[in-house]
Amino acid sequence: MTATQNTANPGAEATAQVLTFGIGEQEYCIELEYVTEIIDGGEVTPIPSTEEYIEGVMNLRGQTTTIINPLMVMENGGIDPNDLLTDGGEVSNRIIMLDSSVTDSDGTVGWLVSTVSQVTEIPVEKSEAEGITDSPMFKGVVKKDDEDGFLIWLAPNEFMT
């Protein structure tokens, strides 16, 4: 995790810049350093005999890009992707393109998500992970300041290991 410390104020808390997004009704976040771009969902071609979490591939500016459903990885299957890609009854999706050097993959990888919300800074000490899960793909949960609920903080570099 890359945290930034306010050098003008050495006593200030360390923060991480994250991208918040939704899959279905749940909100998640990942550190911005993993993200190369966000694109509107395009045509994804399913590939037979692949892992369930691989939605397929798409052509992104001439490059074959693998599209992954991160919730299928977390839940280990058993989820209808069509249930995840709705926003108020409207089918919608975005693709978060991930830095291949950080995700340790051979090619370009994108995550299929319902919505992309914002880039924000989160105080690192607000992340709670102790005793919640031992899975390395979860960095923790962060209580939202302005409403009830939590952001689930994910570690994309741990998803395919």
C-alpha cells in the first residue's frame, strides 16, 4: 500500500488515494496506483473453458483485454453477473483497467463493475481488517463518514495469486 504523509504537517495521518466503485449494491475501493483508466463497458466476447470469474475478452484499441468479474473471484462463483450490473434497474457497467505490472498478469486486465464513483483520500488507520478475514485480497473495511455502511478495500494484486 502506498500511503502519503503530509510533509508540511508531520503529525498528520497517513492517507491513501483510492477509487471507489460499486458492484451491485456494495461499494468497494482500490488504491489509485492500480488503475490505468476507466472505460464504458463494451462488447465482451465469452471464451469457453475458462475460469468462471473471466467474463471474456474485449478489443481495447487493438489490444486483447481480459475482463474479470471481481465479485466472482471473491465469492468463488455462484453469482449471476446480470444481477450485479444494474443501477436503478438500468443495465450499466464500467471497466476499471488495471496496471498489468501491479496485477502480475501477462496481458491487459479489466474489472467489470456496476458503477465508478470517485477518487478520494482515506486515512489509512480508518481501515479495519483485524479478525474480519484472512484472505489477502481484502485489505479491510472503511466506515463511510457521511452515511451508514462500509467501503470494502480490495487488493487487486492478490486476486489471481
